[in-house]
Amino acid sequence: MCLYKTTMKIFYIKSILYIHLFYFLMLHIIISFKILKYQINDFYFFTYFSLFKVKHRNIYIYIIFFLI
């Protein structure tokens, strides 16, 4: 029973991380399409993506850790 609970917990955490990964990938795609469509200036583009990467760096590390 204890083993079952731990495995379920691991699967739950993994599923959450995969959902996050999917969400962030979709967000990146949407943003890139918007930039292509409206041709937003480079300064805004770089500042936005740098903030985005800094904000969600820990989640990316977790995803890499779980994928290995």
C-alpha cells in the first residue's frame, strides 16, 4: 500500500510537470506567432523572454530532472 501511494504521488507530480511543459510550449508558440504577426520591436521581445525564462527556470529544471 505504501509503495502504491508513493508511485501514485510520483505519477501525479510527473503529470503536473508535463502539463506545465505543454502550457509553456503553447505559450511560447502563441507569443512567437503574435510577434511574427505584429512585428513587435526587439527590445520588448528580449525583455519579455528573459523575464519568462527567469520566472520559470525552476520548472524547466524539474522537467529535465524527471525526463532523465
